[in-house]
Amino acid sequence: MTPEELSAAISACLSQAVAAGEIAVEVPDTVRVERPKSREHGDWSTNIALQLGKKASMAPRDFAAMLVRRLSEVEGIGGVEIAGPGFLNITLDTAAAGELARTIVEAGDHFGHNQALTGHVVNMEFVSANPTGPLHIGHTRWAALGDAIARVLRASGAQVTSEYYINDAGNQMNVFARSVYNRMHGLPVPEGGYPGEYIKELADIVLAQAPELAEQDEETALPKLRELAYTAQLADIKSTLADFGVNFDVFFSESALHDGGAVADAVARLREQGHIFDLEGAVWLRTTDFGDDKDRVLIRANGEPTYFAADAAYYLSKKDRGFSEKIYLLGADHHGYVNRLKAIAACAGDDKEANIEVLIGQLISVNGAKLSKRAGNIIELRDLINWIGADALRYSLARYPADSPIALDPEQLKKNTNDNPVFYVQYAHARSFGASANAQAKGVTRESFDASLLTDPSENELLAVLGQFPSVVAGAAQSREPHRIARYLEQVAGAYHSWYAATRVTPLGDGPVEEVHHTRLWLNDATTQVLANGLSLLGVSAPERM
RNA sequence: GCCUCUGUAGCUCAGUGGAUAGAGCGUCUGCCUCCGGAGCAGAAGGCCGAAGGUUCGAUUCCUUUCAGGGGCACCA
């Protein structure tokens, strides 16, 4: 019996009691069941009687007593006790609890999938680093976390498109091109230009493709140089992301918005909506009507559209493409954008609470220094991957909530590789995988299964932890917090290691293979499955040996 | 000044309107003649930044306050 099934059973009892006229209260959609810290409080507990007692004008303990009578009749429930002010402590029959092992193995890769977000059509935009330099550590957090969120949302039934917005328009591209040009000719970095070593590499790549650029003056060379350098840089970004296990569904070009007339069109549409005004030659969007602290310019007095205008056009594109929820994952340095992005949504006639969601991730600091490609002291994502591996990096970024600031010391991270929790989890997977193979070599099989034999306390604990996976996934999806998966996996690994130390899947020595060994193989393999499914949601590999 | 995030064990950080607040690292004690010891069992270590409020119950929600990070462009 899974916690969900137990929860449903309690709801059913409540509904029956209402129907029978024993209580008069609105039955909540779901009843929360929790794993009590102490085993003395049963396998699962609920505080539903405390919550509903008052609403039903009953003493919580009387309400609880009513529920106990009905719950005790439910198949699979071994006992129900009232504790304290009205907690219900529920103990499952061993067999009902153990049945979960078979449920998981049979569900396979699908175990953990749920319907919490079925029907949601979501656009998730993240990373969106400027194509003027390589991805660096500042981009890695959302790359890891954003991709994990996309996976978790999909597992919860949402239809998700992940998107990378390429800021390939505006003056920065010219500065970028001039930086490459200057480097090519041994000139100093231009004012406000990019100094990093990668500029030299780009210059070499560009020259290899178009040697004639070396002979041309800046004005002649720039357009083609710009195009080639941009293409090379974007290709580098894409390949780094791929090595990190992050594959976007869509790469969306900002300049395409300008060239295709989408920006002008967006301004016209917003004007129709009545949120535009003209002042001192510029065109403004009245974002203050929707919570922004100042109005924003869309078209400058000189006729050029602002970056914000492209943002508006981009939002409308997402809306036109049918996404009911647009999620933006931004760094804390963009926190000032939240209100104006939401104002765009509202100006476009959307609900700024339901149709747009802006998540702010705190920045990662490295040795206390801020990183900037302009300053040239970047730590590249590719280097980090090479140093500590994509798995360890993704996991260590995914195990913290986005709003907690983390300070990474690359040297420390590299040194502490063996202390990284990812190894604890991956090791549990490898160990359970190996244990299964060994057991089967000794004649243990999954041909028979008797759930009532899983009586060891460590088995009760492991089963309880495994059973929580679907609700953990659903919770992670709804809260956009994939770190819950990581923390949960650490719990699973811990429960597995304890179980492994307490029981045996393979008989001791030359002992006979008994029914209990066959049954434990199911539990072992169920654990392997949950660990693999969970790691997959984080984009981390589940090795069969280490 | 305004907005926002953070403050929990020596360190890095989880966590919840409920029963005894957790993990890893570090420290200390045990456990390899047998399925992977990259592991297990146990010990020590806490004014959940501070003060008010809501509640039967607050570390959790609200207000104030102190401390730290980040942000406040007709840049992109």
C-alpha cells in the first residue's frame, strides 16, 4: 500500500462518514499522511482529526475515534491508534506494506510519474547566456536546476518546452566582433570589449574559415567576422550544454524578432491594448499599471527599439505559441526584471499570476570573486565539467534550493569529490545493482514473492521511503524544487545501506535459497529502480558499477 | 532610499503549523573468515539571528528589527 492509497482510503472513510451523517464537514481533496519520526507512532500518521475536528464542531479525539472505527475495517491496515491531541497513528499489515516492492518493479521506469500537472502547457526559458563568450559558472546553476525542473515537470504530466533565448542583437554583438577583430590584429581590447582568452581562439577559428578577413579593414571585415564568430561561439555553448546533459528544445533568436517585424508588431499590439504612451519622442509601456516601479521605454527617441521591446515581443511569441505558463529562470542580478516581465504579461492581457512565473536563483560565488567575461577571469562550465565531472557538478548544484546562495570553491569541489553526496547515491545504485546480479547467480530469482516475509525493521523503513517517491516528484514539480529529489535520494540510499547491512539477499555461505531471499530480491530491485528514476530526473547517471 | 534573497550543530547546508529539529563533513567508539567497508551501528555537538503578534500549538505564518548577499538604465 502506497501513502497515496492510504490517503485515498482515509478520504473515502471521511466521505462515508459524511454520507452516514456522523460528521458534517467538507472533505478535503487530499489527506496528508506523514512518516512519523518515531516508529512508536506507527508507519504513517495524519493530523486530519485535528484539522477537521474544529470545523465539524467535535473534539479532535472524538473525530479521531470515529475515523478509527472506519479505518480499522480497511484491508491492509493493521492498526490505528489515537495519540496526543488527536493524531492518528496507522500501522500497515506487513504484506500490504511489502506489496509495494512488486508495484515498483513492475512500474519500472514509470514509477514516480504522476498526474500532478497534467494539462499544463509550459514554456521554460533558462540559461540564455549571451553568445559573446563561453558558458561560465554563473550559468551552470540554472542549467542544472532548470533542466532538472523540466524533467520533473514532465514526469508530473506537464507538457514542457525548454527554451534558450539568444541575445544576438544590439550593440554588444558589434563590441564582440570588434574584440575579435582587434585580437586578430594584435590591437588592444576595445572600450568595453571582451578580453578573455577565448577571443583569441575565436579569432583563429574565424581566420581559418575566412583568411581574407585578415587583410580587410575593420569596417569591411566586421559583418562577416561577426557572423562567423557568433556562429562559432553559439556552437561552443551548445556543445558544452550537451556535455552537461542539457538539451534545449528551442534556441530562440532575438534578432529574428527584430528582423521578422515581431518587435514592431508587439508594440502595435500593446498599443491596441491601451497600455502605450508617447513621451519626449520615445514610446513607453505603462508598466506601472501592473506593479512595476517605473514605466519602461520600448522605442527610444532615436527610433531604436530597446531590449525590453524585444522582451515584450518574445513574451507575445510564447503566448501565441500556446503556452499557458511561461516560466523564466533568472539570476538574482535580474531580480529587478520580475515586475516588468509580469507587467508585459498583464499588458498583453494575461494573468500575471497564473500565466507567467519568474524564478530567481541566487548567484554562485567563487572564492568571493564575482565573475564576468568582461573582466576575463571566468571559470568556464567546460572546465568545471572536466575537473569534477558532469554528474558531480549537476548533483551538487541540484541539491540546493535556487534561493539559497552557495559559494563554490573549485579547488575544494575538486578535492572533495569523494565526499560529494552524489557518490553516496550512485554507490547505493551500483551496490544494489551488483547485489541483484550476485543473488541471481546464486539462484535467487523474482519468480516468487511473499510480501509478508519482509518483517525486518529496516525493510519496513526502506519500503516506507520508497513509497514516497511519487509524492516527492509531484511536490518537486509543483514547487519547482528539484533539490527535493536529491535529498530524497540520499534518504533512499541511507535506508538501502542500512537494510543491506541488516539482511541478506543472497543466502549466507552455502545456505539454501529460501522464499525470503526471492522476496528480498524484489525489494532490492525496487530500490535500484527508484534510485535510477530519481537520478535520471536530475540528469545524473546511475552507474551499474563504480 | 526602495525591492529582493539569506541567517538552523564547529563547517557546508536540508527541513516542517504539530509528538524528541535533521544530513554530510570534522571529532570520538565499535563492526570486514561470507551478497561491494565508496558501507553500517553508536556518541558528542542547537536560545532554529532578536523582539512582538496570530494559533490549542510557531523554528515554520504576519509585523518590526539587526546582520550579510544581490538588484534598482532611452545597456544588452
